[in-house]
Amino acid sequence: MNVFELGILGLIQGFTEFLPISSSGHLFLAQKFFGFMPNLSLEIWLHVASLLAVVLVYWKDILNILVSIWKNNDPQKIGWKLALATICTVPLALIGKKILAIEPSIQFVGITLFCTAGFLWLAEKFRPQTNHQFTWLIAALTGLVQGIAILPGISRSGITIAFLILVGLNRKDAAKYSFLLSIPTILGGFLLTLKEVETLPTLNLELGASLVLAFVASYLSIKWMINLVEKNWLWFVPYCLILGLILQFV
């Protein structure tokens, strides 16, 4: 791949990984419409860039969680609840991976974008007026919901934040737990994909530029998303609906 294609893929991965519009769906469309064909080893590098962006944004929370696990002094057990959510994601993710061995159609991606839009709308329409805590049950259910995002067109951040808002978490905590949950999820996907490649590509100037773009775009999209969730993120609904509708006719 040339430097232009690598740069475009880096931007797509970075901006769409954490916005509620599905990075896998947009990467799939980039392959279909523009012929960009990232191999598995390139996808590994791009996800590492996104992972580092989450760590940079939430490093204080991550450090606090790790220290509380080590000292066993966190009454809310946030770290263990995130671990439970990750475990609950695995079965659905593995099933979805087998299903995706048969490449989905563009129309299928359009339908899943409709589903993402529906999740976002439901979260705003039916969110409770009272706030609830991040319980063990909510953590487990969040993990199951996250597993659905293996399907291209389903936004991981979108459906997990929407679900957490629907069950009563405040917007800030919903976004925080969703993004923190992305760390073990991306890391797990990284390790699974790593088993499927023989060698990683050499980190040259072109690939390095793509990773920097993915990292910067991921960082900016996380910050933007945190701000949008607390104010108004509903304009992603028409985006997903319009794109999904267009894909039904191409």
C-alpha cells in the first residue's frame, strides 16, 4: 500500500474507532469502494495506535484501577467489573468471527448501521431520570452487548454507551466505562489477530505516519465524543441512517 492509502486508513481507523459510527464498517466500505486492502498485520498496528490513545486519555483512571486491584481497596470493584464485561464479550465475539468468515454484503453493513442509529435514539428517548451505579449485572450485560459489535456497522462505543445510559448511568460515566472497556477488548483482539499472522510489517516511515495519524485521530475523537455524549450526540443518528440507506442501493 502507498503512503496515501496508509494515511487514509489511519484516519478512518482513528476517527471512527471511538465515534458511534463503526470503525469496522467504515474500513469495510473503504475496501469495497476504494480498493484499500489492509492486511491483518496492518490492522494490528492500527489498533495499537488506537489503544495508546485511550491509555493517554484515561491514564489516571487506569492507574487508580490497577492500584485499587493491587491493594484490594476499591469498594466498587470497577477493575473486576470491567474484567467481567470483557469475559462476557468473548463468546459472542468468537461466534461473530466465525460468521464473518463469509464476507458480509454492503447491504448488510447498511442494516447494521440502522441498528446503531436505533441504539443511539433509544438511549436518548428512554433514558431514566435517576442515576444508577455500574453493578456486576450491568457490567456483564455491557459485555454481551459489546460482543454484537464484532459485526461491521455496529459501533462498539455507540452501543455500549447507549446501553449504559439506558440502564441509568450518567453520561460521563457511561462514556468513561465504555472507553475503559475498549482497552482489554482491543488488546484481546490484538492478541487473537497476532496468532493469525506470521510476521508484523517493518515499522517504516510510511507505516509510522499512518500510525501517528491513527493515534492523533483516535485521541481527538475520544475527546470529542466525551464532549458530545454530555451535550448532544443525536446527530450521529441521521448520519448512520442516511449512510445505511445509501448502502441499500449501491
